[in-house]
Amino acid sequence: MTHNSQFIVLSATKVGDKSLVLHTLSPDWGRRSFITSATRKSPMALFMPLSLLDGEVTENPRSELWRIRELSAAAPLHGIRGNVHKNAMTLFMSEVLLKTLKEGTMEQGLFEWCRGSILTLDAMESDFANYHLLFLLEFAGALGFAPSLDDLLPFAGEYLEPVKQLLTLAPAECMLIPMSGAQRNAVAGLLLDYISYHIESPLHLRSLQVLRELYR
């Protein structure tokens, strides 16, 4: 049996010379991994973090690792792929999703929210340096533990004011909250601590260091 669906690429793992395991989020299977063919001639841009893909899944009753074929870009994401800062954000966002969502997780509306977040970042032409912070807050809400200011008090420390603004201002206004690189990195860290507390597992993200280098 085959199914057509959309997928958000969270990560890709090379298997041998001709295959990739794609760790994905989809509306039909939630967080699930699939295998697909990939050669040196394959357009590797399809497999970059947070790529939006269309594909055809073939069920295999003898394996939990089903195969995806006929992959194509559902959206080109030129606004992200042509910007080093946005690409760094997608690395961070995809790693948050990958390490937070367990294989088999199926949260109602999560794919649609995530797809909208990716397309919004892609469309933004300026003032997006705070976008990953808003993403973390909205992600917590999508998982069912949207924070109030009281919830974040134990984590906020000296960064209570920018945290309060992120919680109370409209999304467009959140992008204009003035923060230094150090402040932005600290707020990202405390929001990750809040998510880690609720999923009862520490989040150690390599991509956070990339953002720290970009936003010193």
C-alpha cells in the first residue's frame, strides 16, 4: 500500500552509498523515520533541515522503516537557503524538534504549526533575530505546556523583562525587542531549560553553539 504525504525533514542519516534515513515530521505519521534512495546525483538540498517535501510512502509489513519515493520540494525556501543566519536557525529549530519529539509522537496540529513557522521564517526579509525564541515559546504551547510568566520565573533570572515581552507582545513586535547577542543566547538557553523540565530530559544542542557564534 502506498500513501502520498508531506514531510518536514528534521535530520538525515547516510546509510551505505545509496540510501538515507530521513527523520521526519508529517501530518499522517507524526515523528517517524523513513528510508529513501540517494546517490551522488541526488539534489541534496531536499534533505537539509526543515526542508518541506512531498513524497510517496510504501508500507512494508516486514519492517518498521518504510520507504519514501518520488521526493520533491513542496516549497523551495529560497528565503532561508540564501541566508546564513536563517540556515543556522533552521539547524537549531530542527534539532529542538528531533531531540524533543520521540519516534512515534503524534501531536494534533503539530505538523501544520511547524510548517507555518518554517514558511513564516522563509518570508521574513528583516528583523528575524528573535525568531527562534518565539519558536521555542510556541513549540511549548504546541506540546501542551504554554508558559505563563509565573511558569518562567524560576528560569528567567535577570532576563525577566525580555521574557515578559516575548510572552505579551504580538509576534511582529517580538521581533523588535532589543537584545544583545548575549541576552538572546541566554533567553534561548532558559527557554530550553523550561522545555527540558517538562519533557523530563535535558536538551543538549550542538546547533545552539552555532547561534552563539552568529549572535555574539
